[in-house]
Amino acid sequence: MATAPSQPKVNVSKLPSTQRFLDVWEIKDDVVILRNGTIRGVLLVSSMNFALKSDEEQSAVIQAYTQFLNTLDFPLQIVIQSRKLNIDPYLDNLKLLEKNQQNELLKMQTQEYITYVRELVELADIMSKRFYVVVPFQPGSGKRMNFFKRLTAVLQPTSVIHIKQKRFEEMRSELLKRVDFVVDGLSALGLKAVPLDTQGLIELFYNTYNPQTADMEKMTNADQLSIEP
């Protein structure tokens, strides 16, 4: 009786990880380090209801925004993330209020309100939006790569430019100056901008690349993470 040929065993540990193809190499000291040796700072920015402002206020905002852009001598990236609104913490607080409520009428009304809010969010598919501004710093950005370097970057997405600690501190110092400049510029527009720390940056990328997992499994605190190279 003929037997089927045995399948070759695959060493799972040697399979390429998707992390090898991501631009992000490391996150530390409130800074994102990319594989090409550049670094990024990320700001979480508040929103503005531009449509509700008067014509004079809208003109003032546009003029201030134009002036802010004209003062920049480096590029910025504006990122808008849309996520389905998560109201679980809000509903948990309502359930706690319902449990501790002594008045039966208020207790029943609270329960009905919880049901109404849950159904409203599910039916209307309400989305929450977050606005981010990415501030880059790239030393020697004026230098152009030749054809062979560009080809190598395409064929070897895992190549990493290592930065010495002293050089990193210098780059980080320059980046933070840019971040403070952008925060002041956005403040003049009536927008509040907060730089993300290391934990916030890790959570941002974790939620971005794992949207479904992030809803079910919350991110571990950065101080408790242990990552093997």
C-alpha cells in the first residue's frame, strides 16, 4: 500500500514576520524611530467646528492657518483616524449607577436609557474621529539617494540604519523644538495639541495595526513590555 509522501516541516521561528516590513523600528523616549534613521513626534490635536463659526471667525481661522503654514520650514503630516465609537466604559458607569439606585422608578429609567444608547450606537454606526499631526526630523534631508540606494531600499525593506545614542539625543532635541513650535502654532488657531508619550505612541500603532484585537484585548503598559529582537 502506497503511503503519501511526508510533508516537509516548517520552522515557524524562521518565517518572516510582518514587523519586518513596517517602517517603525523602535519607539522610545516619546519618539518614533523609523528604519531609515529618521524620527517622528506625534501630536494628538483637538477638533474645531468650523461650520458653526461666523464669517469673520472663519476668515480669521483661515488667515491664522495660512500664516502658520508659511512659518514652517519642514513638512507635516495630518492623520485622521475614524473608529467605531466605544461606549462600553460609559455603559459600565451607567450600570453601576443603576445598581446603586434606590429609587425604583429612576432605576428602571436608567435601565431603559442604557438599552436605548446601546441600540442607537449599533444602528447608527456612530464613529469617533481623532486628529494627529506627525512632526518629522530627518538629518541631511537635502541629500538625494542614487539609483542603487533607492533600489536597495525597495528590495530590502528590512534594512535598518542604526543611530548611536548621542546622535539620537541630538536629533530628539531638534525634533522636540519642532514639536513645541507646532504646538504653539496650533494654539494660535484655537486648537489644543498634546504630544504623545511612549505609551501613547505604542497604543496608537497597536490600535492602528490591530483594530479588531485592540477592541477585545487592551494594550499592556509599556513599562511591562518585554520585546525580543
